[in-house]
Amino acid sequence: MKVMIEPTLRLEDENGPIERELLLRGIQLKYGYDFTHYAQNSMRRRIDAIMRELKLKSALDVLSLILHNRKLFDDVLPQLTIGVSEMFRDPAFFRAIRENVVPVLKTFPRVTIWCAGCSTGEEVFSLAILLHEEGLLDRATIFATDINPSALRAAREGIYPADEMKENTRNYLASGGRSVFNTYYTADYGFAKMDKSLLKNVVFSEHNLATDGVFAECQLILCRNVLIYFDPILQNRALDLFMGSIHPSGFLGLGSKESLKFTTHANDFDVVDERWKLYQRRRTHA
Amino acid sequence: MPEVIVVGASAGGVVALREFLKALPLYFRPPIVIVQHLPKGPRLDLELIYGRRLNSRYLEAEDKMRLREGDIVMAAPDYHLAFEKDGHLSLSQDAPVYFSRPSIDILFESAAIAFGSSVAAVLMSGASQDGANGLLCVHRAGGLTIVQDPHEAQNPTMPKSALALFQPDFVGTVCEIADFLVQRRDIRSRDFVAGAHP
């Protein structure tokens, strides 16, 4: 099949996919980041955006530049990985955590939670606030991991544009928040700085779901709106990792449009909340 | 024979889609994937809005979903919807296109890449220019391109911006579009029976 596609901004010939694959392979060989099993449609648009920004005509041109320029690669990396986030995103998901997961977590003397693909930290703060209000924060350890070091730096800082706080407050209230949201940050000069004590039991770390391994046994794993950027092979690899990291009665939370239905792990979990994609590891009677 | 129908609609599109789906006979069952721009909000009762269809099921798009005959899949608000090359659906939250997420252009373009000449794309009422470029992609890949008659569309901007770009295979009212699709399917099916279809 011969396809000549003119997308919104450029003409794609049959070399386009080859050049993108070479770019991703080059990044893997040089810098160790493996994007070769990311979902192709979105990756293509991200690479197109990088090409436009650098005023380059092909993915090969991008490769030849970043091979010799670590600094440029560091600038490009966030564009390959960063997703959007807000606090208490999908409030009903956090309500479901409060109602279905917290009572189980309370039965453990120590609680380990993994926030995989935490990006710039919005989800980590949401989770920490929730645990604080449920009296669980002091006995919890939250591993917050992401592939992207600059996102992790931003997460550690916990500083966000003040105008995002309106939406965050709305979400917080809808999620069943029990306090007043603005007690969790101080606002100044158009920015909101989150209360640092929320991070006292948070361990930030670089971790790559495509290449790294198991590091803890967790009662709860959150990985929301990360798997949508993976192809089926990488998605299943990430889920293998979660299977190896989850406590026998642990919970897994995915993004609201992600589903275990289309994976090799559909039978390893029971559905706790179908709409909000909250799962619990199925008990095996071996 | 179109294996897949993709439809894009925006302002004024709900009425058009409802009429369109009503006009399609029940035996017409290629999967239909729809981007209808809607505000972010609570989940909608799709059967209530678009009308119940025996023999079909309405689904909200989920990542890595595979299509089956009779499926009518609606893009989820706030996520782009695309086909991957092996035919499954993928969602993303990349930047909006023409201020829209989901974007009709992204769905159409991805369908052109994944299905080539086996896709039919329909662009309906809307107040933006989303979809015109995507429709052109479908055209270039050999797929069937269809635009709602701007005179019928509540909001003619979207159909008009496609027509300003190129001449699609068919322009008509939503009922005529339904007829056209069914006929195309019948013609190709007969070809298939006669062995003329590759």
C-alpha cells in the first residue's frame, strides 16, 4: 500500500517511519532511554513537534544533532515524555481510593505505595493529602518515579502556577477532601508552593518502566495515563513489573481510559471500580 | 468496501449524527468511530443521545480497544483518538489541534495511515476547521471522503473548509450520505462475490 500523507503540517513519505525508528534507536544506544515501544501515532506527533521547533526537516536531522549534544537531548527529552496532569484529576477516582482502598491500607502497620510515571508531581501531592487526611501519611512510604529527571525536579519543588489552584480546589472538594485545600499551599507572585511536609515520606527516583525492574512490594500502585503512550508490548512489560511489585492483596489504579481488558494481565486482577479503573490483585488458590 | 467508517462532527453535530445513525440500515455493520467535540463533563448516555440501534453497541473509546462489527465508538472527551497501524485504537493527551481534543484531523489522518483505501471518512456540521486536513489525508490514501451539505449543516464552517481544500467523493445531506455508504458497500460486496475485489 502506497500512502502519501500530508498531515496538518508536513508531507510524510514511506521514509518517515524508518527515520523515526532510527531516531529512537539512536537515543536508546546513546542515552539509554528506550522509546522504541511507545505508541506510534502519538510519538510521531511528538517528533514532528520537535522537528518544527528545531526547524529541521527530518527525524534523522534531529538524531544527528542530539547524538553530539547532550544538552539538546536533555531539552528534547521532556517533549518525548511529559504528559498533562492536575491535582485530584478525575476526582471520583480519588473518592474510590478513599472508599475502597484506604480501609484496607489501614490494616497494615506500614504502607508502601508506588506512583509510577509521576511526572511533575501533581498526583503525588494529591495522594499525600489524601493519606494525611486519612491518618496514613506517617506510616506510608511513597515511591514517586518518572523517566524524566527535570519532571522529578519540578515535583520535588512542588511549585505550580497559582491559576491552576482553582481547578485543583474544585477537584479536591469533588474527591471527598475533608479539609480546606488552600491550607496545603502558600501562594505568592502568581505561584503556589505546596506544603513540603506532605513530601516527608516521599522518595523520588528516576525509574524507567521500559528498562528497569522491581524495587519494592506495594499495597497500592498508581500508574495513570502512562500506559496509553506505550504499545501493547511495552504495556504488558510494565504490567509484568507491577505484578512483581504488588502485595498479594494490593491495588492497582490506571487512567480512566486505560483498561486491563486488552492486556495479558486481565485475569490477574479483580475489578474494584470499572469506570475509574481501580483493580485489586486476584487471590490465587494454588 | 469500507472496513471502517470514521466520522467527525462539532457544533450542530449531535443532531446530524443522530439522523445519520437512524438512516443507516441495521444490516450495515462496519465499525463506526466518531469524534464529536463535546465539553468535558460527566459521562453521557450515548444511547439516549444518539438513539438506540438494535444490533449495535455504543462504546466510549478506551486505549488499545479493537473494533468489532456493529461497534459505534465515541471518542472520550479530553483525549485524542487515533488508530495504530495494526488497527487498534490509541488515546493520548497530546496538545489540542485547532483548540480541540479529541481532534478530528488526528483520527482521520491515523485512519488513512492504518486502513488506506478501506476507510470512509465523513465530515459533518461544525464551527471550526478541524477535520479538513484529515479528510484530505484520507483522500490521498485512496479512502472514500464524504462531506455533509453545508446547506443542511447547522454550522457550515467545517464542511466548507473541507470543500475549499479539495473535491470529496460525495457531498449530501446526512440521509443521502447514509444511502451513499450503503450503496458503495453493496457495489463493492457484489464485486467481491464476483471475484473482482482484490
